[in-house]
Amino acid sequence: MRTPFHYQERVPADDATALKQRLDTGDSKLAWDAHYGYLPAVLEAFNIDPATQMLVFSKTSLQLHRISPDNPRAIYFSDDVYVGWVPGGDVVEISAVDPELGAIFYTIDQDPNTPAKLLRDKGQCLTCHASSRTQGVPGHLVRSVFSDSRGQPILGSGTFTTDHTSPFNERWGGWYVTGTHGEMRHMGNVIASSKARPEELDRETGANRQSLDGLVDTSRYLRPTSDIVALMVLEHQTQMHNLIARASYEARHAAHLDGIMNKALDRDPNYQSESTERRIARAGDKLLECLLYSGEFQLTSPVAGSAEFVKSFAAHGPEDSQGRSLRDFDLEHRMFRYPCSYLIYSDAFAQLPQPVRRHVLERLRQVLSGEDQSETFAHLTADDRQAIREILEQTLPGLLAPSGTP
């Protein structure tokens, strides 16, 4: 019996593959821009707002030889696609989320003399993007590092993989950050002045910067910002995607092993072993914790970033009859007003294997109804649970029915 994954062999069902096929057949073309190359056309093709722009100057990606504090890499994203671009770079980098395979990586050569073509990565990206940092599946991550003046990470001092649970003071080393955050301090906008003691960063210098003037020439980029709120959203979204993929991989692998044993023992083909049930429960529970922002770092000062990004992100909705959305920001005490991830609307979540999807939805129903009052979800007040439940009941009818799936 064949394994259920075949990451390299399968044709992905992601947005980038759909664009690749249109480009290959000539049904679509990407316009060349004299300054940015194919970047603006790529963002338009994926409906990615340039206001999502974030700038990272650490050498922690494919085009590390091009990246430095003077020439940071720009990252843009939607709910399902991530795009990387470096001034003077050889390629535009693209990664997209496949509902079963996880992250799929592509490049487009920055060559005005040849039509744009998406080339799928043959495994090089998985060196970093399929590890414990990505939940052991092909995925995405936001890394915070101690960076020297060239953008080189001082790896001996450790790095952080950050998400919504990360302490503020561990975030965004090697990144530029625009926006205000009061008394809280992060690692962005500064370099390590001492290789012997890189942890002694001058966090004050990098704090509460609304402009990157004096740090980098932003005139070469689509926006003059590296938005703090976009960074916070990116941190959550990347690990949420990874945990969805992890739950999918776990459920399919467990079912594959059950199939082998059921055949060998002449059991009912649909028999599910106790070990499979435990694997599904573990993966599903971890996904649920991320879905409901368990362990989220509590803000001690208000955060304010680009009004353009906040407005654009919130506009994607959907809203309930009271105008409430899972994309409504809080930014005073926590990231979102209603702490349930907007990725519950994603194709990846919708296409989870039924056993793990049923488990997650049943546990979600228990939490939102108040039946589950465990410490893991103690951050959710009764009002939080009611609001989230009402939003989901109107925007995803039937999702929380006791039977599990609508």
C-alpha cells in the first residue's frame, strides 16, 4: 500500500499551481515593471495587498546573498499565499498553501526577456521549511534572530520561532518594524553590536518607530513600512497553517497504518484503532489551542500600525448581522477582539480529513458552549465564547452542530 503523501509527485491544488497552469498555457501573462520586475503583477494575480509589506534584513532565506540591513527582503501575504522579493534579486519567491500537502514553494525568474513562469521547488526549501520549527510538515515560519551588521544571524546565541504566544521581547530580531507599542520592547530595527554578547541589544533605539528613515532607504519598496500589526498576523497565520497541515498529515498517516493492519488482520476496512484515535486527538487538540489563541501573549500597551493594513485586512470579513468579524482587531490587550482564528474559513481547514475535523469541531463546540472550562481556554470569557459562537453560527451555518460537520 502506498503512503498517503507523495509531496513531490503530486500536482498541488493551491492558488500558485492554478496561476502556473494559466501561464504555461498562455491564458495569463504577468506584466513586467521596470523597477520591481514581476512583483506588482504577482501581487495582483494573488490579490495580495501591498500594505501587508514587512521587511526582513537577516540572511535567513533563499536569496541570502542579496539580503542585508541596507537591502532587506520584502514579504507580502494573503490568507493562502506568501510572496518574497529583494531589490536586485534573481527571483520572486512564492509559497502557497495546499489543503493536503501544506506549503508549496515556487520562484519566478526576474528576467524581462522571458515570459514569467512559475518553477516549483524540488526540495531545497524543505531544508528549513519542513522541520520542528514548522511542526514537522512542509510549512512556514517567522524567525527572530540576533543579527550582525551584515544581516548574518549569530546562531550561537539562539533563535526564536515566533507566533502569537511569543513574549514581545523575543520578536522580530532581524526585521524592520514600524508602528507603536508603548512600554513593550522587541528585537526589531537593531543589530547586535557585540558578537560576544549579542543579547545586549539596544531595544530602546528600535522601539516605537513610525518611520524607517535613517535605517534603510524605503523608496525602493512598494511601501515605506514594515508594519507591526502585519507581523503579528503573519506570526499567528504561519503556525496556524502548519498545525492544520500537521493535523491533516497525522490523520492520513494514521488511517494509512490502520488500513495496513486491517487488511493483515482481516478486520473491517473502516476500523479505527485506539492509537489512531489518540494521534488524531493530540493533533486536533493542538490545532484547537492555536485556533482559539490559547497562551496568547497579553499586550501590556496598545499596539498601532498602518491604518491601511488594518482596514484592508478587516475588510475581508465575513461579518455577522451585528457587523462582527473574526478579523476585528483589539490591539490593546490582545491581537483580535474575538479570539478565534479567521483561518477557520480557509480551504485547508475545510478539507481536513473527517476524523480530525470532527474532533476539532466537537471540542470547539464544547469550549464555546461553556461545557469545557479547562485552564487551556480560561482566557475566553463567557462573552467571548458567546460572541464567537454567534459569529460562526451566522458565517459558517451548521459548523457547530453536535454531529460535527455541517
